[in-house]
Amino acid sequence: MAFASTTSAHPLAHYRAEFPIFERQIYLNSCSLGALSTRSRRQVGRFLELWESRGAAAWYDVWWEALAELRQGYAQVVGANPGEIALHASISTATAVLSGALDYAARPKVVTTALDFPTVAYQWLAKQPSGVEVEVVESPDGITVPLDTLERAIDRRTALVATSHVYFTSGAIQDVRAVADLAHAKGALCFIDAYQSVGQVPVNVHATGVDFLCAGGLKWLLGGPGTVFLYVREDLIRQLTPTVTGWFAHQRQFDFDPRGIVWHDDARRFEQGTPALAAVYAQLGGLEVIREIGVPRIREIVRELTEDLITRALGAGLHPKVAADPSQRSAIVMIPDDNPAGSVRRLADASIVADARPGHVRLSPFFYNLSDDHAAAIEVLRA
């Protein structure tokens, strides 16, 4: 059974045909994993053909060019220069390199919030035995963290403010320009975890003034697991020396010289080991779709879908936990539930894919969803 509908179509609805999962079920879980496109499948097939026909010889031209293409693609989607982009396998590896490159001698404190994904805090909590202090700013409502509360936590001992563009716990969009300004006013740097935003919410790293930013393919960039990027502001690159590294950070890596490291002059100095090329190719396919539509257009459609979902939930007597201001809402809709795992199983029985988080069912529509998808999901949750 195909779940496509003409009764609730929007201007991007025709892209639904490029995501075969909708031939079998309703997919409302893009915040956990973006749906697989036919373009990503073709790109992975291209990688497998090269592996089969050329083996390691493909490294020296085609695969090397694919890495450069991916850096350029990520840079384009966040308004960066390709030389400001380092490739990584996960946010954990990217933040490990970043956290190891900072100097905490005069500024031992890192400020984060209770609403951020724990990976953000873990890198610096692990450094507490070496004198790094982590201050976790609480949220009064579980949805946002007021800027004045964050400001009070930042002082002259703060090395870094590390927080999210979109909170995974509520879908609320944080004003990262304001966060960067608060950090810089006290001489601190600013790191933004944008995994929940890039691809569904427009991001321009130069306009926001952030120093570092991470995002990747798993969710809204439609690339699947295994590829992320670390943006490092150009004028900071040569000021920082990694202490967690790998051979891709070496400017002359094919010299295979164990006696010293000659760092890249650009953000590649923050890379580690050999990238997973199947994931790289899957991400190239996803980025093709995202760039073709454009994130501003995606944001326009997704805002309409999100408001439709929230309205339907309220009409069914449910109480979604979202930002009060619609302009601060992303496509992450948290619906309180006493038994979220059970409700997600009931949705699955109805061929609807969603996710459970503590105390909530999480629905996350994207441009390939339709209003009818929301109607079906809310009917199950109401029942």
C-alpha cells in the first residue's frame, strides 16, 4: 500500500516518490534518521562499483575528489568556506578533537545546558579530572533556556559555551547569534551542535558569528550514519593544535613519517582517520536533494507541516511540548505520553514510524511528509 495522497499535497510533495519507504509505511522519524532516497542508494551503488572494479586505486583520484566534494557540499549548506570544514564519523569524534585542542589553563570552565544532547557535555565532563569545570544551565520549562540565565553562567573563567541550535529535547530553536555574542562578550568561544537543525533550518555560520559548529548526515541532511562535519572559523584554525588526531590531519600524510606532524593549514588539521566512503557517497546523494530544493524552501514547507501536526494534536486533546512562539519551533514535536514505548509500538503496528523519548512520543515531519501522515498518527495516539 502506498501512503501518498493528493488531498494534502504541498509544493514539495512530489519528492515523496524519491523515498521508497513511503510505499510501505508512513515515516515520521526524520529526527532519528532521514529517509533513504533513491539518489543516496545510487551513489552508494557507484561506490561499490568503484570498489569492485578498481579497488584501492580509486583512492588517488575518484575517492579523494569525493571527500573534497563533500567538504564543499557541507560548506555550501552552512555558508562556510570549504577550508573551514573537517570531516568526521560522528559528533563524538569531532568534539573529541575540538575539546583536546582548547587551552583551559586560564579559562577552565565550559558552559552547556540541560537540554543539549549529552554528547556535548560528555567530552568536557571526561576532562574534569584534569581540572576542566562543566556548568550545566537548567531550563525552567524543559523547552528553552532563557538567554539571561545563560549569560549569568558565562564569566571570565569560561573557555567555551557549548550548546545547541535546536534542542533535541523540545525542538525549540535557540538564537545562536545571541549565544555567540554572550560568549564573545566575556572572551569565551562558542560551539554549536547543529545536528538537529542543519537541513531543516537555515544556518549561516559567518552570519551567526559562532566559532565552531557540528552537524551531519544522519538526520535532516539525508545522508545516514557515518558522516558529520566540524566547522572551525577560519581565523582560529592555525591558533589551535589538536591533541587528538589521525593521519588525515597531516599535510603530507603519504610521506608516512612517524617523526613529526605537519598540520594542514585549513580545517583538515582537525580530521582523524580514513573516512567511511560508503557513508560519504550516501551523503553526497542526500546533499544533492537538499541543495536542489534549498534549505529556506524546506524550512517554509516544514513550518507549515509542523503547525499542522501541532494543531491536529491539540484538536485530539493531546498537549505537545513545543516552544510558545511558532517562529522558534522546528520539525521536532514532542507529545507527552505515559507509555511512549508502547505508543510507538502501536504506531508501528499501524505502519507508522515514530520514536520514543523519556515521557514523550517524538514525531518529526520533513518535506516528504503530508498532512494525511499527521492525521493517521494522531488517530493512533488519540486511541
